[in-house]
Amino acid sequence: MKKTIKNFELKGKRVIIRVDFNVPLQDGVITDDSRIVKSLPTIRYAQEQGAKIILLSHLGRIKKEEDLAKYSLQEVASHLANLLNQTVYFSNQTRGKELEDAVQNLKEGEILLVQNTRYEDLDGKKESSNDQELASYWAKLGEIFINDAFATAHRSHASNVGIASILPSGIGLLMEKELTFLSSLQNPEHPFYVILGGSKVSDKIGVIQNLISKVDGLFIGGGMAFTFLKAKNISVGSSLVEDDFLPFCQNLLATYPEKILLPVDVHASCQMTQEGESRIIPIADIKDEEAAYDIGSQSISLYKEKLRDAATIFWNGPLGVYEIPKYQTATKELLDFITSQGKKVILGGGDIASAAVNLGYEEKVTYISTGGGATLEYLEGKELPAIQVIQDQ
């Protein structure tokens, strides 16, 4: 078990907290602050304990000079101040005298947000490559390091693995919650069902291989369903197919024929738009020029019936192109069904998390992971470097 923020005496200490403030921005305005909100319990705990708090986060990808203004954390600092109803100091530097002075001037309970750690990627990818000189510099700013950014736990960066390798380290309250819920899927209450959507089989191979022996049923939707269907020699028109992964799907279907459930009908069209003509048809009726963008009503009914006795459900990836209203039906109906049944429902971050929030199911599921790739790699059974480096209790 890893040390947590509660294992440390924080009063008067400079505590670096790696948070995940990688929020979506549109014209400089935050369009979804859920990642900031989920970090608040850890930040408030550190405040209550009298810590001097230094927050580190990345935002977007910094590849060229123009990206600096686009991905500044200045707006995030203002938004955080509003959420906490107190001043949040902001350093526009990732290193230098301005930053060092701001750290030295912090009083107990005060908060400093440091500029986007990926500003350091502009010159040699120092953050993303876990540059040891940069990690050492940041580590000298603090006395204790707390990692609360699960979504980056599968990355070895200077701001997570680098600092944790130098300072006494623990995980934050959000990270602790992530690990508690996701680890519960290793020994779940049965019947245990997994719903996998999204576009590609290749993104989910590790999760499938690790969970298939544990599940009572694997429900496939989204674009990845059509690689499975083609593996059964079913014509899928112009739907997305990963031909390189047909053998994998064929082997899985042959090995676990009773566990895998595939769509029997689809919502298909010749164009992926809200306005274009579309039809709900049996898989066998799809035309060569058509592609499927959601699973159909019969498939939804079939999935509901099979999920009726579920005790635990893990879901990663939407069942259709949910960003287009007419292709969000399956995702919405299944979310509605499973949340109305009192099931334990864990959503695996990424697009299904966004879909659940946008469709109004955020408060109705048991837990929504903040990770995308990190969630998948954790459920594949991989060691996540930013967690592995944290001190054990």
C-alpha cells in the first residue's frame, strides 16, 4: 500500500501537489472544470493541515512558441480561486527567481499554481522525458511531494516520477479513490460485466486479455464492434475495421463464445452527420457504401436483458458516435438502464466519462475514473510508473 497525504505531517511544510488541470478550453474559457473540482478535497486537506501548497499541472501539448499563450494556466488559477473562494497565487514561470520568490513568500494554507509544466517541453521535451535536472530543480521548491494526478500516472514525467524519486512522496485523496475503485475490479462482485466501446480494438487488447477470464459477459459496441463482426465473416459495409486485429478477434470469439455479445442491428448511414439520411437495420442489411455509427434498438434491448442481473459493471468507450445526437441513443439508453437498477457502475474515463457528464449521468454512476490511458493500462495489469515510484507505507 502506498503512502497517502494523510501519512505526513504537513504543517508549515512546502508541499508540492501534482494535480491534473488538463481541462478543455474554448477561446480561453474552461468548458469543463470537473478535473479541477475533483482535486479540491486534496487541496483543502493540505490547507487544513497548514501546508504551504505548490500546485503543478500540465495543460495540452506544447510543440511550438504559439502554444504557450494557448495553454497558459492563468485562467485555471483564476477559476480555482473562485472555487476555493480565496486567493490563488500564480507564477508565470516554470523556473526562475519569480517562481522561487513566490514559493518562499507562501504562508501556511496559501496556494501557488505554477505555470504549465509542459512549457518545459518547448526546449528538448524536458518535462515529458523526465529530465533529471528539471526534476531536481522542482523538487528543491518543496519538502513533500503528493501525486493526485491519476490521468498522467502512466507517464514518466519530471513533474511526477522525477520529483517523487527525490522527495518523500505519497498519493492524494483523488488518486487513492481511483486505485480503490479500479482495484476492486480485480475481485468484483458477480455477475461482473464489461462494456467496451470506442473506435479501436487495438486500444483495448490489454484490458480484454486481462479481464476476459474474470467477466461473466463482455459487451462490445462502438467502432471496435465491426472488427469483431468482420472476424465472424459478417459484412459491415464501410464501417471502421482494423484488419490487422481480425485474428485476435477470431481467437477470442472461438475461445470465449458464450461470454462475448455483439450487436445484431445498427444505425447506419452514408455520412456521419446529424442531417444525413440514416436507418436502423439488421447487420446483414448494411450496404457497401454505408457505415454504422451506433448500435440499433434490438441490440440495446438484448444488452439490457443480459445486464439485468449484473452486480458490477465496468464500461469504457461509448457505443456510438455520441457527439452527434442521433448516434448517442445506445450510450444514453444503456446508461439510463444500468443507473436505474442500482448497479455498481464504474466508468473508465476518456470518452465514456465525457458522455456520461454531458448526458447527465455523472451523479448516477458509482464512480467515473479521471484517467483515460492510465485507467486502461492499470486494468491491463501494468505497473504505472508515477504510482510505482511513490513510497510504500
